[in-house]
Amino acid sequence: MTDFFKSRLFLISIVVVAIAATLPLYVSGYVLGLLTVAYYFGVFAMAWDLLFGFAGEVNFGPTFLIGVGAYTAGILNNQYGWSVYLCIFLGAMASVIAGLVLALPALRVRGPYFGLTTLVAVLMLQNFVVVFADLTGGEIGLTIPDVITISANINYWIALGFMVISAAILYGLSQSPIGLVLQASGQDPVQAGALGFNIVKHKLFAFIVSAFFSGLSGALLVFYFGTASVGTVVDVAVGVNVIVAAVLGGRRTVLGAALGAIFLIVAGEFLRPTGELATFIVSFVALLVVLFFPGGFLGAALSREARS
Amino acid sequence: MLALQILIDGFAVSALYALGAMGFTLIFGVSGVLNLSHGAIMVLAAVAAWAAASVLHTDTYTGALIGVAVALIASFATYFAVVQPIQQSKRIPNEEKEIFVLTGTLLWGIMIQELIAYFFTNNAKTVLPIIEGVVNILGVRTPKNEIFTAVVCWVVIGALWLLVNRTRTGKAVLAASMNPRGVTLLGLELNSIYLVVWAIYGVLAGIAGVLLGMFLGVSSYSVGPLTASAFSIVVLGGLGSVSGSLIAAFVVGYLETVTAYLISPAYRTIPALLLLVAVMYVRPQGLLGRR
């Protein structure tokens, strides 16, 4: 850990965060709005990376955790008018419970089977939102009366701060002994168990942490948007974007996932003039990265550093 | 009357699901690849058949053949452009190849989907049926196309069974799904078996896609649900088990039809999803899975 504070990665991170924090002073509100969403998205991708990259669980449904947190927070605010912060906290807690529900099959089945369970969880949540339209706003979306703040600058700083804190916690966790045990149990559960580590406990922990950050970020995002809809926080396509972001940035790096998410959102915006081809181009680039740089952005950079 | 209607409609839907899932499970059984671009290839076949008929003004038979041919090409493209490079890549650790194939084929499927949407819009397209008209089965008015769909599905499934169980090539494929290493020890080239499997897959997905286009119609939005339904049928039946996915297709097809008729079309997919979750908890290897 002490090595980390002297490492180049740490210095680069500090500089990047410092520059990012001063952005509201000289860029337009439009760019800030874009980056605000990108930062929340970055937390989704990092939380996913903790589950996949470290615990080895192929979670095809990150939006199950995100959606539960987002909708719980939104519904509580919409129905009962509870304060924003209480709603966000309860949203994150609901997401933790959802994470535990998801963890149950994960402890029984592996690989593609677990992947499918998570996919089914998302489809069920999607059906739930549509069927209970009175409560959830259905396909139109849920209107959320309160916002954290209307200032674009403050919203941006909240998102940035939240992402940096999440990154620090998740990265620290991944480099800690717990992270190593997780990695071991992800790669070879039998052997890790034979070494005396409690696999079940560690995996449950990973699910809880991943769910907590996913839900928290989802809840913050809907209070930023002022609305929650299937298309923004539940749809399988959103989940695919989270996964693509994590793989692009470099799986098992945590920080790379955030980079990948920011890249994905900003690139999508730059490609807006190409209209309907934007998604095609992003997918194509992502496929090229998957095929030729399987380590992702950060993976490629880190391996070069390790070699030199 | 309603019971008979459900029986007939469910049969056609289930047969179509079975055909769609068959190629998917075959590829998994032989090469361990879960092809998440499956839905995109099916839709591509249907759209190609539709475009051939409406843009090139071919007759329906030629259109259907073009659809199947396009699916075959797409299947090989998937294998050569995405799956094979990942499988042979030295930079991807072996234990992670599965997730890379999943991510890669998923992205590939999105690319196909977006191209379809770009060139042919998102609108739903219905391929002109080969046989038109309606017949009356014991008081239930049934489109002839629905019967045709079910018949073709069963004929193709039967042909596949013969191919796999009665021909030399088919037996090699079957052997490869049981024990790939054993097959190579017998002097058979695993790569050529993969080619055969992807060819079979392309034809099956193509026929299923074109029939789906005639029966229910497709749009680029159906890509995700199609992949998900094939995936769930295959897992329900047991990954890699062809007869398992046949049974599962009928379970899912009828469950959906019964729900749509008796409860509400809006709840169509929910019981099948619940059943899937229940099966995963009780019997994670699926109905006829080996593992």
C-alpha cells in the first residue's frame, strides 16, 4: 500500500482528479452535464469490475442492482416525499438486498449459468416496472419531485467526488488481502477453499460492496436526471454498456473501468453527428479492443510499465 | 375451442423456438461457445428475405433462400471475425476466453443490429408467407402459414437428427460434443468440425429467422429478446443437450401461449422467466444437462 502512494499511477490519478475538479471554471454546462453522467456510469463499471474481475462472477445484469437502487430511491421520494438523502441511502440499502438475492444462485451455479440468472433478473425487473406502472411510472418513466441541487457545477462536483471516493475504496479493496482472496476464489474456488479461505463469506462481501456502489450511484443518477426510466437505468442495453466500459478500460484494474465508462459516454457524444451509426461505431471500436488489446486501455498501459 | 387454439398456436411457436435454439445449443455443445449474436443473425435472415422480396422483387421462395444464405454467411463471419480470433489469441488467458467470446459476440450482434436499423429502419417487417390462406381445424381458423411453419421446423429438426446420427460428418460432430480431445486423437481435424457446426448453425438460424419473419414479423428490436429466449431455452434444457432444448422449447412456448391467452399478452414472458429461475435453483444443470 505504501508503494502505491509513491507509484506513478497514484501521481497521475491525483493530477487527473485535480484537473477534473477545476473543469467547471472553464468549460460549458453542457460538457459538465455529460461528464456528470459519465462519472456515475464510471462507478457502475467499477462496481461491476469488482464482481467480475475479482470475484470471477459473470454478471450480465449490472442494471438489476442499479435499477433496484434507482427505482427504490425514486419511488420513495415520489410516493412519500421523504428527503433526498434518506431516499438515496435507502436506495443503496435496497440494492444491497438485491445483491444478496443475486448472490444466492451465484453460490450454487457458475459461469454461463450464473450469467443467465443475472440476465433473467434484469428482465424480471423490467417486467415488474412495466406491470406495476402505477407505482413505477411504467414505460413512460417515474417523475422525481426533488433534486439534490440545480447547479450544474455542484452536481458535477458531487459526481466527481462520489466517483473518486468510490474509486479509492474499490481500488483499495481490490489491492487489499481481501481482494487477493477474492481473486483467488474467482480463479480457482476449490483451491482457494482448500487453503482455508472462506469463499462464501468473501463472495457475499463482494456482492454487497458491488451492489452498494451500484445502487448508490443509480440513486444519485436519478436524482440528477429528475426521472427514472427503464431505458436509462434498467434496460439490458445499459448493462451491456457497463460491461463494455469495464472490458474496454481493462478488467481487473477497477480504475480502468471508470476510464472506459468516461470514454464510452464522451465518444458517444462526439459521434452524435453520425446519427444512428454512433452505436455501431462504438461497438466496433469496443470489439477491436476486445480482439486486439484484451487487457483494455489501462491493462495495456500497466503491462508496458511493468515491462519497462 | 380456446384450448384447441392454444394447442395449435403453442405448437407453432414452440417448434419455431426449438429450431432457433437447436443451432445455438449445438455450437455450445461442440465448441463451448455461447453465441450472443444469435438473435441478430436470425433477424438478419428475416430482413434479407424481406428485402429480397420487396426491393429486388424476387418470389417468396427465392427470398427465403436468400435469407438463409445470408444467415449462413453471417454465421461464418461470426466464426472467422470474432470467435476464432478470440479462441486462438495468446493474449487472452484460457479461463477468460468464455467471457471474451460472450462480450465479442454480443458486440458483434449489436453491430449487425445497428446496421439493419441504419439501412432498413427500426420498423417491424413481415416476410410474405410462402403459403397464404386460412384453414379451419375443428372450428379454429388457422393460417396455413402457421401449419407450414410447424411442418418445416419439424422436417428440419428431423433432418438434423438424421445428419447427426446417420452420417459420418454428423457422427464426428456428435463425438466432438462429447469429447473434443478424443476426436482429435482419432485423427479428425477439430477445426473442420467447427466449420461444419457453424454451417449447420447458419442454416438453422437462417430458416428459423425467415420463418419467424413470416409468422410473427421481426424488427431490430427483436434481437435482444430472441437471443435471451434461445439462451433461456438452452439453459432450461441443459446446455449442449439437443433433446433437452427441444423439450424446453415446448415448455417455454406453451407457457407463453397459455399466459398470453388466459391472463394477458403483457405478462407473456413472466412465467417462463420464473420457471427458469426455479430450475436454476433446483437443478442448475437444466432438465437434461450432463454436468
